[in-house]
Amino acid sequence: MEVGRGQRFTTRPELRGSFGMVSSTHWLASGAGMRMLELGGNAFDAAVAAGFVLQVVQPHLNGPGGDLPVVLWDSAVGEIEVLCAQGTAPREASPDTFAELGLDAIPGTGLLAACVPGAVDGWLLLLRDRGTLSLDQVLEPAHAYAAAGWPVSAGLSGTVDTVAGLLAADWPSSAAVYLPHGAPPVTGSTLRNPDLAAAYRCLLDAGAARGGDRNARIDAARDAFYRGPIAERIAGFLERAELRDGTGRRHRGLLDADDLAGWHSTWEKATTLDFRGMTVGKPGPWSQGPVLLQQLALLDGLALDDLDPEGADHVHTIVEAAKLAFADREAWYADPDFADVPLATLLSETYALERRRLIGAEASTEQRPGSPDGRPPVVGPVHSAAGPLDVGGGEPTVAAARAEPVLDGRATVHAGDTCHVDVADRFGNMVSATPSGGWLQSSPIVPGLGFALGTRMQMFDLDPRHPNVVRGGKRPRTTLSPGLAVRDGMPVVAFGTPGGDQQDQWALQFLLGVTVHADNLQEAIDRPVFHTAHFPSSFHPRTASPGRVLVEDRFPQATLEELSRRGHLIQRCGPWSLSRMCAVGRAPDGTLLAGANPRGMEGYAAGR
């Protein structure tokens, strides 16, 4: 519906101001970030405070035991940068390790799939190197919520309910926190996590004991987590614990104290591509981030401006480009410190032209990775998902094919998710971060710490020929994929979404809305969304659903019928069920902008 000069009705206004903007997947995190800006902090201080609050209030979506990629623009540096806080595989991890256990895949739950937890070091390194506020200031909101309590969301309550049997039967340390009075917490009730508050207090006390300048105190907190009291608790738990995981059997973890002590997050240049006058930056091929850039390269040679974004031609073209780009992700992406990833070729105009010719008028049902530089791809067997994909009970929310599977006491698979935060400040800085992992439903809480370890190692391959084969000290190819774009030497938009394999499909549609269809941030977020589950999921059990396209049923019936005629397997989902986009931006006149997702009923933007 049109309003005024072509502006469409939106669920919320696009926020506008000059001081600062924060958009995240939870209103309390956005509020904490905004408080840091009000205290005089910058975008990086705000992102760190929001990130730690997300660990408390969305423990089913992320935690201190999880992972963190950050893409940022520091006005003092003047280029897109990436902070990689994706923890690595334990030194003992190898294909032989899992073969000796009788496993042909790394399980998606339990202790065996744990990498080094990277999120805490990543947030603290961002604070030390780019922030301005103190450790005490940025940790105060998260510590307060963990100690005094926070309001339980429907998403958290529902997640705990699905795994209540597992927690009660096999993970007593988790049951102690998330089954108060022996039952899942009720939506709207107040939940506390005193052990997590104590873990944050340990970081603060370590900083105070070290003394010295701001940086020394932050480094002391990093040491406390990875080489001090918290590391000792994690390592001690893993030495003793042997718990049931997704295989239905009991396993010990591979992670140990030396793995924790020897790891730290790192700075690196972003992987970039120019599109429509902007330079779009993503993490490297240790993430799936370049797959968005590959899709942009494929689409840049097509007449997208002439296509109705809710029409069949548009959806078909985007889906077919995604199939090609994600086929390359499956075949080629891996930690570039361990694998020769032909990234320059994958993002080149010549390669895009060659691959673009494969987009036909009908839906493809094949997995078609390319052969960059004449190199044959390594392609494993594709395990097809039978029947329609589970997108949740009642109103569908997320596609199970892209999410972390977990087992409850009845051995039922459930889906997990991720969170996100974007910040822009008045100093010209902008940051996008997608913390995830350490889900309460995927691994037991470490006793005394109030948080679970991650299960990111499930994303490795066990085929020794594959670039993404598991090796000790190697980063798994994560799905986490924040994004940031600049134009004429200034940041334009920071964006991202939860969604596993779908992150760089939903983010692509948002970015096309902003760049091709002249949407404002909220209009681009609110448009009906779709994605394909054609390619193998990054999560155990790595199934694919060739040809399947999931769509919000706000798309016109004529669009869906035409897509079906072209051979797409259409699965209709709820009208507001897919994507969780967050975004902040900067207009040419310097006005700061923000939008947030109404889907899920938790994401909000704040700013002035």
C-alpha cells in the first residue's frame, strides 16, 4: 500500500537521528547499547555491552561458550575490517578421532562438538582495541540482568519446554538454571542465572586485581576466561564429564586447557565486492560470508531493476543464483589458513559471467559447484530431507534445515538459532556482529559457570579430501555472517540476521531492497521473504531439500503458482515467519538510520 511519495506502510518507522543508533534481536540488548552511547561511548562500546546482554537474555540463541564474527568501520582506520572470534577445533580433532569412535559425522549436540569458545575474547578484544569505556561500564548491564533477572521471552520458554526432558534426565546443571521449580520458565516471568553473574564478576574482579590502565584490566579479564579460573572450571568439567549427545551415546569432549590457553581472536581485512556504487564487506571463507558477495556478482549482470520484488521472475532469479553460490560454498569454503580457497576467482567478473549462464528459465534440481581455475570440486553425497521442512509449531518461525538440531528426552529434533546487533555512532563508526553458539539446548551448562559450550565443530567435514575437513587448530566454516557496506569512503549500512544457512539469502534480499528498489531500512526488512533449502545444511545431519523454496505467504498467489510451474517446490510459511534482519545506516547528509525486525517479537532498534 502506498503512502505519500511512494513510501509503503511499515510495521515500525525507520528511526532517524544524529546521535546514535542500535538495532538488535532483543530490546534489552538495544537498550544496553544505547546506554553506552549516552555515557559517551562509541559504537564499539555499545556493541560489546549489547553482545554481553544477548548472552544473558537469549541463551537459546547464543552464550559465552559460543562464537563471534564482527565486521566494522572504524573512522580512524578508514577501511572495512573483520574481527574473527570463531574458536578453533581442539588439537586432538581429526577424521581419525571420530572414526575411532565409530562416527561418520560429528554430532550436532553435546561435548564432543565443542570448539574453543570465542565470543568472550572477541567482545573484549573489540572493547580493548576500538572501544573507549571501561570493562566495568560495558559489563554492568549483563551482570545486572544475570544477577537480578530478566523477563523470559516466548522463544526462550518454548525452547526450554522442548528440551525439558533432556535437561531433567541428563543435564542436571542445565536443569538447575532453566527448570526453576522443576518446570520451564513461564513467558513473562523473571529468570535469574546467578552462576553466569558470578562468571561475569570473575572477569571484573580479575581486571580490578590486575590494576593498571584500561587495556591491562581488559586483558586480565581475557586471561581469567581462557587461562584462569573460568578456563580451569571448563577444563575440569570436560576431564570428568561423559554425557549423552545427538548420537544417543555418551561421549567426552576433546577440548582441554591447552586449547583454551593457546587461542585468541584476530583482526583481518574484510572480503569485499563492489556493487551498485557500494563496497560490501564480509568475513572471509572461514565463514559463509563470501556467498553473499558471489550472489551479488551473479546478479549484477541481470536487469533486477525491471523485476517486481514480489513477482515470480525476481524470486526465481534470486533462488537460482543462490543455488550456484551455495554449491561453491559447499565445495570450496574453509579456513584459508589450512586450505587453498580460490576466493579471488570465485568473486571475479569472469567467473560470475560463466556461472550466470547456468541460470535458466526452469528450476534446477542439481547441486552444481564450479571449477574455479580448472580445479575439480570435492562433492560429497547429498542426503535429502523427506517431506516438508519443519518450520516450527503454530506460526512457523525458522526452517529446521538451517538450524542447530538438539535432542530432548524423547529423542526429538528441535531447532536453535542466533542473534545479531548493529550500531552506528555520531563519530562515523559502524559495526555489525552476529554472535551465536553455546546454546542451552545443545550442550550442558558447565557447573558453576551458568553457560554451555558450543557445538560448532559439527560444521566440519570428515572427508580428508575436502577443504573443510576437521583438523586441530582449524576454524570450522561457520554460517555466521554480519555485513557492512561503504560508499565514497563512508559507511552506508550495517546489517545482518540470525538464520544459519539462510543468513546470506535473507540479507541479500534486504540489501537488494535498499540498493535496487530504493527501500528505506524498515521497508526492506518488512518485505515478504523467501529462501531455498536446495543445498546441504551446514548443521548435522546435513540434509538438503533439492528444489524447495520456503516463502512467507504474503507473496501473491500468482507468484507462487508461477514458481511451481517452473519446477520449484513451494512451501508456504506464516506471513511473518522468516528472517530476523537488523540494520543501521547513514544517509548522505549524515543522518543516522535504524530498522528492526517485527518477526519473533523481540528485536528492536533504539536511537536519537
